Amino acid sequence: MEKGGGLPKVPTMTCYTDHMKSSLTNILKLTYSFSEINRDMYYPDRERPENDAEHAFQLSTLAWHIIEKDKLDLDVARVLKLCLAHDLVEIYAGDVPLWAKDGHDEKEAREKLALNRLTEELSSTSDMTDAIREYKKRETKEAIFVYGLDKLLPFLNQLHIGGKVWKSNNVSMARALEVLERQSKISNHLSKYFVEAIDYMKRHESELF
């Protein structure tokens, strides 16, 4: 969520897309807006925050790799769709960082309204909004896997940036550990990766917190 608690500004297109009313134009506008949503995460040696488009790409790439490497019985195509679609609601609802003090109580209601808006705008591509609903319900093994990976990925990034976000939010290792151990139980496919990362975190506490 942007400073000041307001909703993220959706870019206004003023070029030739204003004269095009095709579904392709609508999707392009959504991708432009998606890349404007900043997250409370960084990449190594970069000062600007990660945006939602970068997160979706990184999540998709990691998911694809894990499924192939571990020979998981998951529908890769469905997993990739879930990875790409899971945060689209943030175009209109904004992002609420995990360690933020405010915004969590309103998050579900804001995202519900955002999903309704996206459903209207993407009526010709209902599979996108169906994927968002599948992710939120977490009733399929693919959705559970993506949900768990969405929790693991920021953790792994934290280890690569020296705990920058933990430090800036005054998060103790005890608090981080409590959250991460709970998240490690989301998907059996990902438990071993959480265990490895948690072990590293414990051995490098002074560097990360």
C-alpha cells in the first residue's frame, strides 16, 4: 500500500490505446497498472522496491523449477496461471505488507471489491478471475502449493538481502520464526525448503535481525 494509506494510482493511458476498445487493450492497461504496485520487498543491490509484476514472474519461475526438480504431481499450467493471477486484485486493492501495522483488517473486503471489478473488466477471460478465486479458496493442491510458495519466496529474498525488511520493521527473529514455522505447514511440497531456510536464519541471526 502506498504511503498515506491511499489506494495505488492506476495509470491513465493517453496514447493510441484510448482509441482501441479491444480486450487486448484492457489486458495491457492491467499489466501497466500491475507493475506500478510496489511491495515491501527488495532484490540484492537494488534500492527500489519489487513490484507485483516482478513478484509474479519470480513466483512463476520458482514454481516451475520446483515442480520439475521434485517431480511433483501438480498441473504446471494451472500452477503458472495461479502464480500470474493471484495478486491481480492488488491493482485496485493495493498491497498490504506482512509486517505492516495497518491495513490487514480491511484487506479481505478491499480485495473482494477489487475482484468484482476485475470480473466485470475481464468478462471475456473468466479463467483469470477463476484462478484468483481458486487461489483464495485454497481447495486444490495447486492453489495450496502456490499459496505456500507465496509465503516462502519473500522469506528466501530476505535471506538474500540481509533481512532488510525485517530490520526496517523492527521484526525480531522470534516473531519471524513464529510466522515462518506456521507457514511451513501450508504445503507438504515446500516444508523441506522452509526447514532449510529457517536453519540458515537461525545460524545467521546477527546478520539478519
